[in-house]
Amino acid sequence: MPQILEKRHSVRHHSKGQITLLQPNAKTQQTEGELINYSEQGIRFFSHRPVRPGTTVIVRVSGEHYRNLPAGSNCQLRSMGFCTVKWCQEGTHQGLPIHEMGAVYVLPY
């Protein structure tokens, strides 16, 4: 798998949990995936279905995410919010083909 160029300026927190991506204007409106890590800026996850970079989706996250945060950390995983997919790469997970993706949070105005 190609190396990923680091562009986040904040600390990543590794975590696991199921995520659901909602794409109201797509043929397949819902995509299931699994969280890899998150930061104040965005999330990294994988799914068996790709999402095209530049696509803005609604993300719902479930699971246990805050166990290993350092004391005093202001970073929290958003349980629901808008994200824009920035990159998507093919890979494998437990011998199965997957699509690993990174997305940034869309900040409210």
C-alpha cells in the first residue's frame, strides 16, 4: 500500500468503532465502515465501498472512543457531523479488499 502523506496538524487518536456514511444524493445512500483514528481536524476509516474524494457526507460514529485520550485533551470524536472525503486508497484488511479513506470535518459557519 502506498505511503500516506501526513497533512494533519493535530494529534491522531487511534480508536475502533463502526461508522455509517450517509450520502443523500448517491445511488447507495448508506455506506458502513470502521474507524481507524481521529483528530481535531478529521477522521481516517475504511470501508468495503469507496467514496470519491471531494464528496461531502454525513458521518455517524458508534463505539468506545475516549478511553486512551491524554488528560486535559480537548480532542473529541464527533458522534455525528459533516465530513469531506479528501483521499481514498485501495488496500486489504484481514485478507479482504477495502478502501481506506481520510476525511476532514466541515466546520459550521
